[in-house]
Amino acid sequence: MNFSISSLVACATLAIAGAAQADDYSVPKTSFGVPDLQGTWTSATITALQRPPEIENLVIDEAEARVWEDRFNGFFDSIDDVPDGELEAGGDVGGYNSFWLDPGTRAMRVRGEIRSSILISPENGKLPYRLGARAKLFAFFGRVGSAFDDPELRPLGERCIVGFGSTSGPPMLPVVYNNNYQIVQSPGYVMILVEMNHDARVIRIDGEHLPDHMRPWMGDSIGHWADDTLVVETSNFHPGQSFRAGIKQQLYLTKDAVVTETFTRVSPTEIVYGFTVDDPGAYSETWSGELSLRASEGQIYEYACHEGNYAMPGILAGARREEAEAAAGGEE
């Protein structure tokens, strides 16, 4: 496997930090002798990838977190504040009410530290976009806001291909709902089932990358064990997954990006998940993030996106209606 020096340094730093925090914890092993990461985990949190402008530091205290959490949760309560009486016909019906949203209610805690951003590098908590890459992202959102007549111009989440944002990853980032993952291990493989769109990432342990022309959704992931840490390198990204659109995070990666992830179990209820993105075509430097996967009770139910996806036929039908009305108006 070909790791960049910066990726290796980031992975080693995260693994060492995790070990230092977990001196008294003995990581359980599977029947075939590797660290056991299996179970159902959640990344739900109000903390986003990038740091909000009103917060300066990566690590904040309980008082700062409480103010931030109260403000965030108050915003979600306001979503349900619908005026009494009949709504005006033809107006914007809005999106989901809060019943359908499950972004979490607390700031991210990683090894006990309260984090204001998932990004830990660069220090300012902002993505180091190159100008051209940022322009491509803005152009994508411009198309999404106006292209309703072609399903292939709609975001992948609307098309039930992969989940919104970068929930499927890599990197795997929290979104506004369905932030659960199930990890299953067998000799030579680790499978991560992503709740949204029911995507299954299959990581081959000590494998070789696919040929360059083979580019599956979510890329091609191979891994190895570094002591008790699972290190995963993903390349060969599908070019159609470059724009990752979601309400909470928006992200652009080129098809040539390399993402290096680390999974370190630090307690019975926490896996520290770290990642480094190396993508010179989009960013002026590598960038790294870290979050906590927390043990979740229960099982993941099937997402079944296509079976209930009324949004896509509704979007296309609306575009056809607009075309028909425009044509009728031109005939008058």
C-alpha cells in the first residue's frame, strides 16, 4: 500500500493518542485473533466537519458546549412552530419536521474532550480548498438548484445510490439522520454497513488495490492492523461521487483522492475514528479529522430508499408540468 508521509504521521498520532488514553482498557479480540470492532455504532452529533465562526478553539469546555447545544436544539424546536390555520396555496411546504431529524443533541466528545469541529487539521478548522475546487462545488449546487428535468443531475442521495453528504464515506461523516453503522468482521475482511441507503463497505485486509479503471462507489478500501488500530486506505473513487451534498456537510473530492482512516477501540462503548484526506487536485494541503463512534443499542433496519422514494418522480413530474405550462403559454 502506498501511504503519503502526512497520512502515516496522522494515523500514527491518532493511534498513539488513543493508546495513551486507554492504558487501562484491554481491547477484546475476535475468535481469529484481531481487535474486535463489531457492533452497532452511532456518530450522531451537532458538531460539523468545519468549525463554526463563533468558536475559536478545537477543544471547548462544558459551559461553552451547553450554550452551543441549547442554541442548536432550540433551532430544531422552531422547525415545528407552524402557524395556525390554513397555509397559503402554492407556497413552500418546507422540509421535514423535527420528528424525522436525528442529528444528535450534543457536541462531539472524543476521549472525553468536547470538540467544536470534526476537523483537527488545519488548526483553523476550515477545509483548505483550492480556488478551482471551491468553484466546482458552487457550480454543482447551482445545477442542483435549477436542474429538475434530468435524474442524472440530481444528488446521489435523491437517486438512492449512496447516502447524503458523506455518511457512506470515506471519510464517514455525520448527517442529519441515520447516523448508524454496523461493523462485522471475518478472517481477511471488515464490513461496515452504513444505515443510510444501506451501503456496505467491504474492506479487504492486507489486500491489493483494484486496477485504476475499476472505481466502485465509496472507492476501493484495503486495510491492515497496526497493533490494536485498524488502518484503512481508500482510493479509486467513482467520479460520480465527487460532490457529496447534504444539509449538514457539503464536500468535494476528486476521483484521485486517497483517504486514510483509523479505527481504535478505546472502551467498550467508544471507537475513535480518524481520517486524513490527501487530494492535491482539490486542496492546498492534506486535512484530518477525528470523531467518536459510540455504541448504540438495537439493530439497523433496512433503509429501503427506492421503495419509498417519492421525491424523484415528484421532481421530474414537476419539471414536466412546468414545461407543459410554458408550452401552453407560448401557444396563446
